[in-house]
Amino acid sequence: MAENHAPGEVPGRPVISTQNTPGRAEEGSQQRAEGGRGLRVVSLIIATVSACALVGGGIGMLVGVALGVFNPSALGIIGVVVGTCASVPLTRAALKR
């Protein structure tokens, strides 16, 4: 069976729209820029929470070793939880900038 194609149309390729104007390209770049801001915010939140959890866990471990407790890693885990909770106000303050 023969298929009917418009002159200049290649079978199997999509037809290129003439509506892709520079204005639409600029609109797309603005949407990408807004998405980039969202990625920066998310990366800031992740970095803040990770740093606070790391510092809290380290402090908990050091306190556990200094007190001579049987299992200092338990205090390290508690420190991670406290550090993660402490990251909430720090993250909010960083996002207000």
C-alpha cells in the first residue's frame, strides 16, 4: 500500500511546526530558570539537614566517649536526630535571605 505524503515531507519524521518562534523559546528558558531556582532551594535544604545531622552525630559520639558510656553510638544516633530537628530553623533562616 502506498501512503500519501505532502511534498517535502519525509516518511517517519514528525512535521516541524512553524509556531516555534523566538518568543516561545524565551518562554521556555524562563520556565527552566524557575526550575533552576527550585533545585537550588532543594539543594540548600539537603545540605543544611546533612550538615546538622553530621555535626549532631559527631557531638553525640564525643559526649558518649567522654562520659564513658557502654554504647556511645546510641548517643550518636540521638545526636543525629537532634541535629536533624535543629536544621529546621536553620533552613528557614537560610531561605529567608
